[in-house]
Amino acid sequence: MSLTLFCLAAVVLLPLLASALSVLLGSSARRVLGVITSVAVLGLVTPILVQVTSGDTLELALGGFESPLGITLRADGLSALFLAMTAIVGAVVSCYAAARPAATGKRLVPAAAGTRRDGPADAPPHADVHARAEPSAVWRAGHAGFWPLWLGCWSGLNAVFLSGDLFNTYVGLELVGLTAVSLVALGGRDAWPAALRYLFIAVLGSLLFLIGVALIYSVTGTLDTIASGEVIAELAAGDDADIAAVVLALCLISLGLTLKVALVPLHRWLIPAHSSAPSAVSPLLSALVIKAALFVLLRAWLWVAGPLPELAFLAWVLAGMGAAAILLGSVMALRQSRLKPLIAYSTVAQVGYWFLLLPLLLDPEASALEGQPGTTLEDGAVLAGALGGTVALALGHGLAKASLFLSAGHLKDLYGTDEIADLRGAGRAHPMLVLGMGLSAVGLIGLPLSLGFTGKWLLATSAVAAGHYWILVVLVAGTLFSAAYLLKAVAPLLVMSEDDQTALTLPQAQNHPDDPVQTGKAQLAPFVLGLLTVLTGFLGVWFTGVLEVGAPW
């Protein structure tokens, strides 16, 4: 077995093994194990990315059992890019959580002596009433369950990105969903209703996806992603009646995955879940967890179903929902007065961009300009540009949104509030933190040099080449709205004073202001992610080349 094939299996199994091992360790040892695992996974992903960049698609049959009996891991360009983004965000957030254990959730601990229900033995009679009113347990920052759950979630994410068959994709999605729900619940009693709602959505989405997979298996006789796509292509060419079952399967799969990705109007679970989750969990949910559903959706539409004309109506419905998400999510973000809900609604808006490419996939006129005199479009350029733009927007969103949620959560933990009005002038006390937020805003808006700009440019050029000018209108409107709500979030933090005479005062910090973890090290994580949001914009040509490896066209 070569090094790259070993890494292919290790990126799935190592986090899972570390998750099980962390249950047996103490608090400090868990943090050390979490950081070591994150660095190891980042190192394991590197050879995979290098090999795929060279033009090779990697495939490994676990235990030597080939498909359809065995479990096949497969890495192409799409897999490698999502693996890399997950490894980077996961490593940075893991280091942040290790440096700030208080950001990993809340736990119930016995109350200190003298505050139990019985009260101290020498307390005066009038103090008994107050002592008995005290609870026997109190909520304390930091939760030991974070590391087992997060490492298990990471294993599930990598399994989804590398799975070569539809059933094991479902298994990976289930692992991601259940661990993500549990991570939300670490936010304490206030987060439990949001976690319960998220659980219902996660289970319903997985059930719909599984029914769709069963329908595809009944038609194709295989669960392998590529093999099922080949059978469906043959059925479509022969105008077979079983295509109706494939269309129904794609409808169910798309509905289940749009529930998980929180596409409008199926987004109501996302806001309370992301807003009430611990500071180290919100970036994982927004940057990584919903990307698993997007990845599977792209696999289903491009690799399994292919360009079936019967799916045109569904493609337009999903694209319309995406356009509505951009507008509705942006308007709701503008109405928020707190940072974390504003950033959560920003996720609702940004999700909409990922569905605008679907009508391009099924429009027979979309590739009319390819190879024509007077153009530079090669065969497959429109579809490649649309997919490249969508994936670039998704990966750029992952880096930027992780940075924004880390920053907002850090400020909330430090000052006990994420009210934007109360945090005016926070940039003076936390310049690196606010600079990271500003860089992330550049990426989400889609300004030049950022990965968001690369994504919007690729999607826009493909839309023009295909004659879908409505996508340009949506992109421009979404960009303006993004600038408005992100300016609302970041600008007050940069204000030095309300007027020339009155200096701004931040709320009383809940932690010691001289704590170097609070003032220095913890600010580095969102800054690094914000910087990467901009720097990755220089990799546009390399990025599209990687996506060509294993592409279905």
C-alpha cells in the first residue's frame, strides 16, 4: 500500500480512534490529543491533495474487498478540496478550543460548599431561607464531551468526502448529524430546545436521503456512485421507464439534503442552533457540517443523476429557493442587533449561492458557445466554471464563517454579550480579532483577491456564456446586501468614540483583562482564517484545475 492510499484510510479512522480514546482521558490530556490529532489529519490530507493535484484519482478498497461487497474510498478533485478546507478549519478551531476550554460548552457541577440546599451549619436563622434557595448544582464553562464529539464528527465529514458508495455516504452523514446535534446541546439548558429541533431535522433529512438511495439501488442494482451513474445514463439513453424512479429518488435526496443545508424555507432550525451553540462549536457547524450535505448534493446531481432533462423543473425550484435565500437571509441579517444571529442569517443567505448552478446543468443551450469561433470557451467550460464557482464560494464561506463565529463567540465569552451596540469600539481592545472579521467580510462580500471573488467571477462568467443573465442580477444584489449587513456587524467595533467628547466603554470583562489567552493567543485563530480567506483568492487557476480531476464531464 502506498503512502497516499494509507492516508486515504487514516484520515477517516484516525479521528474516530482519537474520539474513542479521548473518552478515557482527563481534561488536559483530551486537549493535547485533540491538537495532535488535528495536526496529524492536516498532515495526512497533504499527500492526498498533492497526488490529486497531479491528475490522479485515488481509490482504496478496504480489506481488499472490491465494490459492491466492500467499502471503497475514492478521492477526486472535489473530495480533495473539501478535505483540505475541513482539515484547515478543523485544525485552527481545535487549537482555539484547546487554548480556551471555556469555549467548548457548559456543564453542571455540584455547588460549592456553603451554597447547598441545607446551608452551612453555623448560618443564622434568617440566612437559611436564602441558602436553601441556592441550587445544588451550577453551570460552569467547559465541557469534557466536546473532544469525543468533535473528533467523531470530523471522522464522519472525511468519510462523506471520501465515500465511494451511497450507503456509506449515508452512514457518514448520520455520524456528522448526530455528533453535531450533541455539540449544540453542549451550550447548556438554553441550547437544548434548539438541539432537539436540529435532531428532528437531521433524522428526517437522513431518512429522506436513505429512501432515495434505496430507489436508486432498486433501479441500478448497485450503490457505487460511479457505477450507478453509468447505469442511469444508459437508462436515460434508452428512454427506460425506470427513469421515473430515479427522478423521484433525486427529489427525495434533494429535499433531505436541503433540510440539512438549511435552504430557505427549510432554514428555521439553523438560527437558534448556531446562535446558542458554544463558541468553539458554531464555526464548526457553519463552516463544515452543512458542507457535508452540499458535497453529497453535488455528487448526486453531477455524478449519479447526470444531466437528466426530467430534473429541469426541480433544478429551477431549487435555484429559485436559492435566490430567495440570498434576499431573505440578507434582509433578516440586517434586522439583527446581535452578532451571532446576524452571522447565522448570513449563512442562510450564503447557502443560496450554492444552488444557482443547477439550471445551468440541465439547459441544453448552456454550452452553445463552447468551441465556437470568436470565443475562448472549450468543451465543458460552462459546466466546469459553474461548478468551480460554486465550490469556491462554499470553501471561501467555510474559512470566512469560521473566523466570524470564532470572533463573535470570543467577544460574547469575554464580555457576556454579543449585542452590537454594547460592543462599540471593541476594535481598540482587540485589534487582531476585528481585523480577522474585516478580512472575513471581504471574502463573504466577494471583493477582489478573495476566494469569494473567484467563486462569483467563475459563476458569473458561466452564467453569461449560458445566457442566464438572471444569475448576474442575483449575484449583484447578494453582494450589495452582504456589504450592508457585514458593515453593520464590523463598523461599530471600529468606532473610537460616539462623539468628540465621550469615550466609548465596553462592558465589564468577565475574565481577567491581562490574561494572555484572552487578549492574544485566542485572537490568532480567527485572524489566521480571515487571512486565508483572502490569500486563497490567488489560487483560482490551480483551484479549477484540481476540480477537473475525476470530473463527470
